[in-house]
Amino acid sequence: MKNLVGKTLSKKVKFLGEEVVIKKLNVAQVMEIQSLTSSGVKEGAEESDANSLNILLYVITAAVEGSEDISQDDLKQFPLDELSSLSASILEFSGLGNAQKK
């Protein structure tokens, strides 16, 4: 199994009518998302909104190929429903989604 360390699975999904490649999140990335999520629970509404954007940014930059240099300002230029859909696809692909497998 040592030879599989660091190997990731990927697939193509639609984002704004274009195909992007997403990678499965690894355990360390999932733990970071959990940490970001739990820190947002303790904050007020305004800080919580900013934290939600940070989580969205983290999920997308961790999993979408070519998004490593995207900023929060760049992220704010995309439609929210498209970002939410992309994030949901990433989380589902990584085993964290609510969709049941058939």
C-alpha cells in the first residue's frame, strides 16, 4: 500500500457550462474542513458568512485542478449557486455528500 500514498482519484464535472477536473479530498483536507466548520459555529452571523466563504474557497482550491491561485475576490465573481453545486460535487465525490449511492 505504500506505493498508493499520495495517489488521488479525479473526475470531470460541469461548472458554468465548462468541464473542470475535481480530485477527491484526502483525510487531512477533510479534517481541515471540519476544523474550519467548527470554528464558524462559535462566531456571529457576519463572521460566520466570512467563514462560509473561507470553507467554500478551501474546498474548491483543494479539489479543483488549476484553482490553486484563486482569491476570495475571484470567488465572489462566480454565481453562488454554481459554486455551491461545485462544492457539493466535490464533497459527494470525496464521500461526504448526502446523496445515496445506487
